[in-house]
Amino acid sequence: MADAIHPAAARGFEAGADAYERARPDYPPDAVELIGERLGLEPGRTLLELGAGTGKLTRLLAPTGARIVAVEPVAAMRRQLAASVADRPAVDVLEGTAENVPLGAGSVDGVVAAQAFHWFDGVRALSEAHRVVLPGGRFVLAWNRRDESVPWVRALGDRIRRLADGEPQVWDDAWRESLRRSALFGPWESATFRHAQALTPGGILDRVASVSFVAAAEPSTQAELLADVAAILRDDPQTAGREVIELPYDTEVMWAPRRTISPGDAGIVVSVNVNTGGVPKPPVGPTWIRTLGVDGDGHHNPDIHGGPTAAVCLYPQEAVERVRADGHAAFAGAYGENLTLLGVEWAGLREGDRLELGDDGSGPVLELTRFAAPCATQDRWFVGGRIARISHKVHPEDARWYARVLREGPVAAGTAVRLLRAEP
């Protein structure tokens, strides 16, 4: 069940792969060293690189001796990548996406994504990373961002953005919100490094042409943009007449450990998911659990879902990963659950069991009432529409539960959960 990548990425990077390889910057040595250290890269370790592009970071990490599985969905980029690492037997190049990683559970020691995470469906990419990374592993993200405190770089960026049409952008921090709304990895830390790329004026134009939506633009539109950039370089006193121009960057590296909790009677909320009805329910920030459900949540069929005894729907991340192992799509909120949990032993749950949320004994308390039966709205996630994969009649360990709210209170990704077993 391969997922299509963002159309702008597919068009732009297919058309602009050559320009990307010629004109995109590499990463500064200090940043590369930090990435290798945080991931523990050395012979005998295996790294998954998501959205590997043409191999800008891959080639810099290969000397660590770690095996690198470089996953790239765009064929033109993947060809460039394969050619650039042809002499590196420890690098495997695979077709795939961050949302549908072609590897088994617990198959890698760490994951890295450079200049790519903003293109991902964050909730699905984080779920897949958690699935494939071994306990103790980390997820590392890296970006080169143009330093727009420099006037001519700001002018260049402003001109590029006039062509943007809602595509995910590095400078748009929407992708950071997906990190805050998931507790599968964390806490996140970061470091920033200075970087500069020496380019001819023609190289600057190539750099602009490598931007996805510029590469995908109509030839006349692209030519107009590049003419405007050439005029900026010609007229700005910092660039006028120069044969070599330094394009400055800030390189940010972020990292977080995989959250690993052995299933038992204590865990955490890894995601809170709501919408006004239907599936999937996307993750949200901190919110409140009320007697009749999570704030902002709703249902298309309130006679079936919701109400006092089905106010909150629950599902475990462990089941997400078991269902994925069978080839189906699964991630937080996919099946309509409000709380995705990690660390609670699901197989032994029964009606009347309670979940106490929070650390101080004053948070929400939920009481399990009944299993939530799968329905046709979830067909899209299952190979052959086999929704029985999450039916309690077939797989009670992977079925959703409904719960009533005994005590209201706040909830967020990372909230502690304690299971209180019902008396036999």
C-alpha cells in the first residue's frame, strides 16, 4: 500500500534532480559529526535515511562504516543517489516513502532525514520511524536554511516565495507542530551551525531552479523568476560584479530518542486525535477531556459513536505496529481513536478497567465500557478492505476500546497513563 508523495515534490524533484545535485549545499563538518555521534554511527550499526534525495548527506555519513539504507521516492533523485554511492557497498538505495518504510520492525539503529521532514505526513512518518527503530535509537532531522538576515538573500527568498502555492516549506514551522503533537520520540534537542556555499552567479540561479515548485513551474514562469534573481545579484552591492558569491545558511540539527516502554500497567499518551467526524482523526495539541468526549471532537454517526459510554476511543501504538507488520496502513488516529497510548498491555484489558491520566492523581479517569467495532469508513487503510484485522472477535489485542469519563481533566501528548485493573 505505497503512499503517493506530495505532488509538488514529485513534479519538482523529478524535473529538478540535476539542478539539485549541482547546486544544493552539503552539510558543515561539525553538523555531520554531531549527526554521527547522536546516531552512534560505526561499523555494525544500521541507519535508515528517509528522503535521501541525491545523497548529499548519505555520502558524508558513509565514511562512518555504518550500513545505510537510503530511501527515496522520486525516481530521478534516486538515480542520482545510486550513482553517487555506487562505490559504497554499505549503502543500499531503496524506493519508498517516510509514511510507508520498506523495512521490518526493529530493523535499524537510528533514522535521519535531511532537508526532507517538512514534506512528510508527520504523524505517519513518526509512527513508521518508531516502528523500525530499535529501543535506544534516535531520530535525527537536519536542514540548511538560507540566512535571510542578509538583505540580498532575503530579497531572493521573497522572490522565490511569490511562486509558492501552499507547498510545505522549510521556513514554515508547521512541521514542528507534528513533533510537539507526538510523544513517540522525545524530548527533542537541537543545535545550529553556520554554513556557507560558494557559488558563481550561474550557480545561484541553479540553486533557485532546484527549489521544487520552481523546477515544476511553466518554462516562461521559471524564466521570469530566474531573470529577477539575476537582477538581484547584478544590482545588490554585496553581489554585484562578483565571480563567486557566498550563500550563507544556518544548519539546524534536531534529535530525539525513541520512546520505549515495556507493556504493562503504566504508559503514556503518545497522541491526542480529534476531528468533527470520520477518519483519520489528526493529532492536536494540549486539550481537555470532558464527560462527553475530547474537546473539539465529533462524529458523523452519533447514534453509533460517542455518548456517555463511548465518550473516548482508545488504541495502542503497539497495535499500530502489529497491524503495519501485516501490510496494512496504521498510525495515530487512523482508525478514529482519540487517544493513542504506549506501554499499556492491551491483550488483558476488560470492561471496568480504569485508566488514570496524569502524574498527580487529579487528571482524567476513564473506564473501559466495550470494544469499538470497525466500520466501512476504515476500509481505505486495509489491504482488500479487511477491517476485521482490528475486530475484537478476531484480534482483541489489536481492537479499539470505548471508555466513559469518570473525571474530566487535561490531556496532551506525553501525559502519563496508569492502568487500574477492575476487581475480578
